[in-house]
Amino acid sequence: MAAESLSQRLVAEAIGSLLLTATVVGSGIMGERLAVGNAAIALLANTASTVAVLAALIGLLAPVSGAHFNPVVSLVEALRRRLKPGHAGAYVLVQIVGCCAGTVLAHAMFGIDLLQASSHARSGVAQWLAEGVATFGLMLIVVGHRTPRDATWMVAAWIGAAYWFTSSTSFANPAITVARSLTDTFSGIRATDVPGFVAAQLAGALAALPTAHVLFGAPSGVEAAH
């Protein structure tokens, strides 16, 4: 990845973040419409689409930017001195912009209002704990995976599983959390609930660092993740 210019890496992060969020939001809309009130079927459709696009985007873009698509991944890579602080800040900016643009794109594809204020309540200790656990597991994979191929399937598999075993349905990504506050569809979250989710995600990511050090020491895996 070192051979790629910063501009190439930022474009990759922006495109990956946009397409990931468009998939999360768009598959939620499609799933809800087709499920006719069956939330389990809608969530299953949402999960399958997210798993598939994660694997595809990580496999495609990891050689360019590391395929972070997630501010906590970039933060952890900066703390591990694998990403310059200034570059990490640029990553986070394009991730947030890309994710928000992905929500707008999903709305446009389904012919609904481009910007919406979500009314979906997602708050409370149980959901914050769930976000911490989802992000903790994700970051263990980011730090501990051994090959790029491992990262591709392990990240996708973890997020797919966490959709179902966490009460929050595993956002595990501050940029997507912000973007999902802009949709009042299946995958939305109220803007007032965003800070609690982001705080829990940051806590989970930071808790994963010392745990990964104990488990893996100094892993040699390349940068890649959700």
C-alpha cells in the first residue's frame, strides 16, 4: 500500500465508504419493502448484502488504501504507528463524507427524500454494550489477522454474525452511524442516539488494543478492515 499516493488512498476510502453505506441503507429499504412487516426477513436481507459487499470491497480496495471505511480502524492504525496522524485525519474525513453520500445515493435509487431525520430510537446501556462488543471484536480481527485474504472473510463474517447476536445490530463504525442518522428507513438511528453509539464504538476499539497485544504481540498483518 505504501506505493499508492495519498490521493489514491483517499479516493479508495471515499468510494468504499459510499458503496458500503449505500448497501447497508439500500438493502434495508429493499428488505423492509419485500418482507411486508417481517423484521427478521428484512434483517436477514440487510445482513447478507452487507456481508457480501464488505468482502468484495475489502478484497478490491485493501491493496490501495487498506480498506478501512471506518474511523476507529484509522484511529487504531494511527495509534499503532501504521498510519500518519495527518493521513488518519484525512481518512476519517473522507469516510464520513463518503458514508453520508452513500445514504443519499441509496435514497435516490429508491426514489425517496434524499435527506431525512431518523426517528428510530437506538439507545440504552444494552445497545451501548452491544456496540462496544461489536467494535471490540472487529478491531481484534483488524489487529490480529495474518494475511489480506484472512481480513476479507473474517471482517465480513464478524459483522454478519454481529448483526444477529448484538442488540444494536452492530453498527461498529462511527461514520456509518452518522450517515444512518440521515435515513428514516430500516437502518436508521436518531441523531440524539449517535453520540452514545460513537462513544461505545471508540471504547470497544481502544479496549481491543491491549487485548490484541496480549494475544498476538506485534502482528505482521497488513492494514485492512471494515
